[in-house]
Amino acid sequence: MNIVIIGAGNVGYHLAIALQAKGYNLVQVYSRSQATLAPLIAALPNIATTTQLSQLATADVYLIAVKDDSIETVANQIIVPPNSIVAHTSGTVLVDVLQKHTHYGIFYPLQTMRQNQTVDWQQVPFCIHANTLQTQQILFGIAQTLSPKVYLLNDHQRQMLHLTAVMVNNFANHLFVMAHQILSNNQLPFDLLKPLILETAQKVQTQTPESVQTGPAVRHDTQTIERHLQLLQTYPDSYTQLYQLFTKMIVNY
Amino acid sequence: MNIVIIGAGNVGYHLAIALQAKGYNLVQVYSRSQATLAPLIAALPNIATTTQLSQLATADVYLIAVKDDSIETVANQIIVPPNSIVAHTSGTVLVDVLQKHTHYGIFYPLQTMRQNQTVDWQQVPFCIHANTLQTQQILFGIAQTLSPKVYLLNDHQRQMLHLTAVMVNNFANHLFVMAHQILSNNQLPFDLLKPLILETAQKVQTQTPESVQTGPAVRHDTQTIERHLQLLQTYPDSYTQLYQLFTKMIVNY
């Protein structure tokens, strides 16, 4: 199967390397800028690249891995063979932005990726959706060669999943940032929290998060909650707001 | 060294088993109720127990592992030999509540413990503090036989650490609860998020949380943020408030 990847950012970069490694014929990678292509060329020296959308190679599948707000523009600009599939890799953009094409769908890997880090594809869930049965089967098949965790999700499900991914990744990480800052202010190393952070994530791998909730809020330990709010008084108001909001939500749950 | 543990809840239970396994002479475990002692007696059939504080055995070290708001009462009630050490295991209670005694301190293991789960003590940081050098050395030494991660923290540092532990454990877990609920409402399995949750925790083991922060807020991706807020409209207001608060904090950071 011949594949063209459009976009050489984090997702395009890692998909290109992974698909090539799995034996797909990666005929071309597009990026608007030569600079963005450089790391990929360093990783795959024989890869064909272009910076012109008008010069896309012929392929069976075109994977659009550009920024969310460029997907629609790119999709409308490209001209592909009538039997080819066009899919994008975004968690939030609706599938209909690809409707100019005959065969289109979603090929969304749910993981934060950075170019300087390897991706453990076995652990990456793929979310697939398509406008025809055959397109869905083909996209599903490609995903399955990369990961055992492949799911069929409609637009709304994928958007809700992306929202929850922001919560458990971005928001949880910001809690770590806040904790890091508080510890630093008190001459304490972040190392102190690392085992607890890992254990918190490990627990919900085999148990529901509801069943492992602990802490002063769930115990209705008003004394500790009041003490914590006092300790936060020298920090920005948002710290107190966040503490109170979480406490209220955990108590109400 | 002879040790008495006062309290057979989660911390007392696990400390008793671990200290016994490390060769300490665990002369007695106290709990207010026989029922609380039952799991420990099942785990350590030869253990001496009592439900009467007035019948505490003689020991070198008394570890108070009762609920936070009972520590002061228990500490004032017990009578121990003048050379013995009294320490409590709480993350928030001040060390001074033990000042009736000659040698006293803190022996705080930073981890959430549950009786039905084994504790990997090698990964548990211990926070030690004491009113005399020798007491500190003895408590430090006991902790060190259980874990390589032993720290000396004063009251304020320990309280701040406990506060951050609530953030990265209890609050992060509540994010998982919210995500679980949203996924369930959309007929999606929580399994989808498990790899991301684990990866989020693993990343900050070797990198600072600041350096791995990703997501729409850090990218100032207003379009995605607005879409997420729309998706949350059918959920309680607190979901929206939390999303907005985190977004504001990440943007401002």
C-alpha cells in the first residue's frame, strides 16, 4: 500500500517512521517548510519529500497530519486519485471537512507525541472512522499493524475522548507543575512526589478511579482541608479556587 | 529494637507487616477495636495486640498511626518509659502534639495505602523529624531499613508536601473519575485513556512537568478550547469551571 503523509510535525514525523518500519511504501511526505522536514529526512534519509501541495505523489492513502485549523484548507486544496483515501489525524476536527473527497475518514492516534521521544505504538489507541465500509476497513487495518488497540469512534465520541485526554494529561500535568512549584518554594525536591504520581496512574490501570479515591475531601476531613487552604494563602487565588473546586466536586460525588 | 504500633488502620497495618519482615521486634499493636485488629492478626498470627491504651507493652519506639484528629489525645494518654521515642505517621499534624514526651518525632511514609494492596516500600519516601538529634537518627535508621528514600523535613515542609500529595494524587484521580464518567456517557471504555494516564505519570519521572506540558491551553488554541466548553454544557457547571480555571492557569503560567 502506498501512503503519502501531509504534515511533518510531531504526529506526521512519528507516523512516517512507524509506517515505514512496518513495511508500508511511504511514497512522500509533505510539509509547508523545508525546515520542518529536516528531522524526518535525518531519520529516514531516503524519504521523498515536497513543500508543494500541488506536487503530491500518487498514493492509496493520504494522511493529513497538519495543525487542526489547517486541515480543512489542506483537504480542499489537494487533488487525489478518485479511489484514494484521505484521512486526518486530529482528535477534534469533524470528519466532514474531508467531504470533498470520495473516500475519507479519521486516523487518530491518542497520545501526546514529541519528536525527541520514541513512541511505544503498542500502547497507542487508534480511533478510526470513515464514510464507507471499505475505507473504514483499510484505515482500521493500517492502525492494527501499528497497535493492538484500535477503536471505531464517531465524531462526537472522538471529540469527547479528546476532551478527557486533555483532562487526564494536560490538566493532571498542570497539577504536577503546581506541586513542583510549591515544593521548590519550600526547598523540597520534586523526587518526593514521583513514586506517588506513578502509583496514582498505575492504580487506575486495574481498578476504577472511583474505587481508589482517597484524601481529606472523600473523608470529609474538614480540619485538614482548612489547614491546606491556610497554607495556600501565600499563593495566587487560582490555587485556592482550584483546591476548593476539587474538594467540592469530590465531596459531592 | 522493640517497637509498639498504636493504630491498625491502613498505615499501622502495613508498617507492622513491613517492620516485622525487616526483623524488628514488634512487641505489640494497639487498636481501639478488636475488629480493626482482625486483618493484622490474620496476616501476623503470632502478633500481640491490645485494645487498651493503659496496657501498652514496654518498647523503645512507639509509632502512633491513628487518625489525624486522634493523635494528640492518644499521645497525651499513653505512658511510656522515659528513654523511649514516640513518633506519629501523619503528613499534617504538628510534631508539638507529642511534646508531653521526652523523645518525639515524625515518621511519615508518603504513600496512599490500602489493606488489600501490597506496598512497594522501596518506592515510599519517608519524612523524618525529631526533637533531638539521637531521636532523629533512630527514626531515620528505621525508615532507611524500609526504603532508600528518606528525607528530613520540618513541620511546614511536611505540611506543604502533604498538600502537594493531595493535588497529584487525590485531585489527579478525580480528573480520572470525571474522564471515566464522560467516556461512559459516550459508550466508550476507560481503557482508551489508560496508556495516556500512565505515560503522563512516566514523563515526569525523568523530565520536569513544566517541560512536558502540552495541549490546547499551552498552544493558545482558542478554537479547541471553545469546542470543549460547548461539549461540557450538558455536564454540571463545576466541569466548566474546572476546565476554565485550568486553562487560565496554564495560559498564565
